Amino acid sequence: MIAPNKKCGDHPRQSANTLLGIDHDVLEMQDRGSRTTLNPENFDLHYMLKSLEEIFALRADVKKCSAPPGWELSPEVPPFVRLMRQAASGA
């Protein structure tokens, strides 16, 4: 990979490593049999993906890389997803 493109490829790799770390933490919490209280919450997936697109475009501009053209969301991508968020302690 040539140097300018290598810099552009580092961010998705770092993001993937971060997500793997989060996944590991969740699995570890399950293994410990934690008594964490989780609350269901709706999450705006389309808004988050649009924000990521803007962040990647800005970072690509700063690093003098070419950003891929805008993402087209498939109709199969739900606008909202249901997440389980940890309840605040002491609640």
C-alpha cells in the first residue's frame, strides 16, 4: 500500500480494533455473571452512519486522502435499532 493510502487505511483498522475490544469487554462481563441492570433504548442508526461518513470525509481531507463517495444506505438498513444500555449506578 502506498504511503498516503496506508494512512487512510489505518483509521478503519483502529475502529475495528476498538469494536473488538468493546465486544471482548461485553463477553467478559457476561462470563463474570455480572448483575448489571440494562435498559432498552432506541438508537438512530441512520444518523450515526451519516455522522461517520462526515467524520471520515473530514479526516480524509486533513490527511490529504480521497474519501470514498457518499454512502448509499440499503432499504434493508433499519433507521433505528434497539440497544440495551447499562443503567446508571445508584438508580
